[in-house]
Amino acid sequence: MSGSVGDTEAISGSGVDPAPSPPAPRGRGPVVAALMLGMALAAIDGTIVSTAVPQIVGDLGGFAVFSWLFSGYLLAVTVTLPVYGKLSDTFGRKPVLIAGIILFLVGSVLCAAAWNMAALIAFRVVQGLGGGALQGTVQTIAADLYPLKERPRIQAKLSTVWATSAVAGPVIGGLLAAYADWRWIFLINLPVGALALWLVVRHLHEPSRPRGAGAPRPRIDWAGALAVFATGALLLTALVQGGVAWPWLSAPSLGLLAASAVLAVLTVVIERRAADPIIPGWVWRRRTIASVNLALGAMGLLMVAPTVFLPTYAQSVLGLGPIAAGFVLSVMTLSWPVSAALSNRVYNRIGFRRTAIIGMGCALLILLSFPLLPYPGEPWQPALIMLLLGAALGLFQLPLIVGVQSTVGWSERGTTTASVLFCRQVGQSLGAALFGAVANGVLASRLADAPAPGLQGGLDAISHALDDPGALSAAATDHLRRAVDAAVDQVYVGAAVAAAVALLVLVFVAPRRFPILTENTDAVAGTAAVSSTEAPRD
């Protein structure tokens, strides 16, 4: 095996094993259905829970800590992604996916049986431990099943699952909370997960990968896994709770950040000494993987602007109800999978890197157009921006994921995919912290000369005040709306900066051509070669 990226990057690392031959097209249907069901479990979880929060708090109490229903789940998913990626490369995808589905379903049953908010938060963490296996392993198996030319088909299907879940989750959650019981939002996972589990067990068959005589048995880097888990947990807790549960410059924030920095150094030391590390050094030594990780981390950061702040903008500035505000955001999920499905027609002609540059360049211009919207404006205006943004990001994300998965063999694909998803998740957490601070800073400056007392507060407090317009004068209401408008405008400027960072990474860090690995599975022994061109070959 040989190959290079330009003249700088050699494909080496731990070696590339011949990839097992993908199943015949007619045998992939049940497995694809299982992957889509598994992805649906993880995708719908966050949106379906959010609509039932009032009923959950009314039943269990714990209003002060209910945000940990989401933070705890996100934390568990994020910090376990690298661990599951390495395990899937070592022991195979099937056992990791089965374990993830079972763990997610056990967490769902426990959540439905929760007796107070503390128990529910703990069981949500159990769900997240399963969700981490679902997200990373599903994406990896999708790349295993399809050769490069066909890979956009399965990725587009998975993108459609996310889009559908974003729209269906709030509707299903609201209906169950209103007409049944909030516990059913967890119990409905059981039939979906059981079907996915049955399909995986029955139809997913991984070819055996015999080891040579005398080869050592695979070993799990438990010390590295624990270090990665602890570092991620402390860092994400600091980012998620900073400025919310306690001030940024308080002892809890500074202590958590300092402890996560110390643990990060310790993790590097442990991983460098490990025989088979959870996060191998080649993840960051190879320019292709490192650049995709950084670019998708920046995308995760910019995604906070529409997903977190746009609904507040739609309700507080445009005066829309929750359902209409959700629609303004959901149009992005309509154009994203369509753009992703068509992106292969672009990158087959001009390459992965150039296609991603075009997508993120368009996203940068679209994000910069948001502050130019008139005040208060019409709902169709931000909806159009979100429609265009979804199309741009679909053209950006899918080529990078398909491209980076195609540069590694089977034995490295799980780790590579997990590193990409991990960086995207960390980017989202970092974006929530940074843009929350930006929004609150703008609000503080705009409300310093408010025409009525008692208007100071964060974005959530102002949103609640605007929900009761009778308590405020017309001048105070207009002042608040303009303050929210200015705050969200600055958040979108920050998102544009993140888009610019992603562009710079692609232009100056990413190699001009992705070193595509072409697997020759028709040979008797099986060989792997690296193509110097990005175009898939027949």
C-alpha cells in the first residue's frame, strides 16, 4: 500500500486492513432499515423531550436543574464517541451497535420509571451512553456497506431521518404530553429499538477478520478511555453550565476548566504510552482527518445560531407562536438532505475539498445576510435564509464525511468517524457557551437605558417578559424586541466567523486532494491501494 496527499502526507499509522466486502445490494435493505431506525432513536430524542418539559417539571419538580435532562444526555453521547469508535474498529461494528441499542432501551425504561428529577437526569445519562454508540456506529456501518460511488445514497437517507425527526419530534412529544403521559415519550422507543435490534442481530453479518498466527489479542485501553471520558465530562460541564448555573469567572467554572486542562495533558500522556490508544495520534497527524475534524468542529459551533437562537428570535421579535417559530427553523431540515443527496454530482466532478469550500462559502454569505433583515421583518425572510443555509451545509458536511471515511480502511474507519462526530459535538457545546455570552452581553448593553425598570436579564428572562405583553408598556416592549434582535444579529455574525474559520481550514490545512483508498476485494488475499485522485473509479 502506498500513497500520498500532495507531497506531505503519507498514509501510514496503524496500517490499513483490507475492508470486508460489502453485502450484495439485495441483502442490504434490512440492515439499512436497522440503521435508519437506530439513527431515529438518537435523532428524535432531544426534540421529543423538549416539548414535555413543563409536564415533567410539574410532575417531578426540579425546575432549577431540568436543563440537565439535555446537558447530561449530550455529555454522555459526546464523551463516549471516541471510545465506541475504537471498540468498533477492534471488535467489530455489530457487537457495539447491539450494546448501544440495548443500553439506550434500558435507559428509556428507567426514564419512564423515574420517581424524581435527579433519577430522571441519571437515567438520561444512561440513555446517552447508548446514544453515543448509535450515532458513531451507524455512520461507520453506512460507510462499510456502500462503496464510494454509492455512499451518498445511504448518507442522504440518514440525513432524511434527522430532518424528519426534527419536525416529528416536537409534534409527537406535544401530543403524548397533552393527551397521554410524559412517560410515553420514552416508552415509544421500545418497539422502534426492538425492531432495529432484531434486524441487526438477524441481518448484519460481518466477515471474520482472522489474525495471523501468534498475533496478540486485542487489548482495550481502559486507562485512556477513562481519561477521555473524564476530560470530556469536565470540559462539557464547564461549557454547558458556565454563565447559566454560575458566572463564567466563578470558582466552579474556573475550577472545571483548570481540571479539564490538567486531565487533557494527562490523557495525551496516557495515549502516547498506550499500545492501542483510544484516540491514536494518527487522527491528528494526517492532514485530511485533522482538517475535517477542525472544519466540522467549526460547523458545530455555527449551528448553535439557528438551532438555539432562531426560535427565540421568531417568537420574541416576529411575534410568532411556538409552532410557527419551529417551522421557521425546520425548513432548514428540508433543504439539507436534498442538497446532501445531490452533492455527489458536484464532488465527483471537482473533488471533496472544493465542494465543501463552495458549501461553506455560501453558508458564510447566508449567515452574514441575517443581520441585514429589516426590523421586525416578515417570517418568510428568516425562513428563506434557513432554507438556503440548509442547502449550503448539506453541500459542505456530506462530502467531508464521505471523503474522510474513504481515506481509511475498515480497521480505522470507526475511530475516524467517531473523531469527526466528537469534534462536531464539542463545537456545538463551545458555540452554546460563546454565543450565549455574546447574546447576554449585547442585551446587557442595550437594556442599560431601558425605558422601564426591571427589564434587565438574560435572553430567557426577556422572552418570558414578552410572553406577557400586558405587563409592559408599548415602548418597553419595542425596546425589548429591538434588544433581542440586536443580540441574535451578533450571534449570527459570530456564526459567520465560525464559517470563515472552517473555510480557512479547508483552504490552508486540508490537502488539495483527498487520498482515496480503493479496496480491491476481488484479489485472493485482498489488497488496498491509495488513489491519488478523488474521483471514484469503476
